[in-house]
Amino acid sequence: MGSVGVLAAIGVYGVVSYLVSQQTHEIGIRLALGASWGRVLGMVFRHGIVTAVFGVIGGIIPAYGLARLMAFAVWGTRSGDSVAMFGVPSD
């Protein structure tokens, strides 16, 4: 994993950690009222997945727009070049 992957992993960890810290009271109340650990973990994972999906959608749309803008500046690339769009961030 390159430096971009490490930065992405740190970012994802930070966002998930923040989301869980915001739900600490809710998790405690649910457990006190008798919810199982499985249901509580499912709730946390579902919330994390929804956040990740919106984050990916929110990142791909501006990235595509910027790729169209950069197609004028970088010779030999097309605005919809999937290799440039998805290959570069994976390092």
C-alpha cells in the first residue's frame, strides 16, 4: 500500500471513529434497553456504509468534472479515462 493508501486508511479510520463517538450515547441506551450486540454493530456498520457511499458519490462527481477540466492541460488523456480516474489514486 502506497502513501495514498495509507492516507486513505487514516481518513476512513478518522471518519468512522468520529461517527461512532457521536453515537456513543445512543449505543449505550440501546444496550441498556436490551438490544443485542449484533443489532448495535449492524446499526453502526450500516451508518458507516451509508456515509462511505455518499462520500464516494460526493468525490467521484467533482473528480469527473475536474478530469474534464484537466483534459485540456494534460496531453494524451481523455476526460472519461477510467485508468487515469481510478488507477492513479490506488497508487
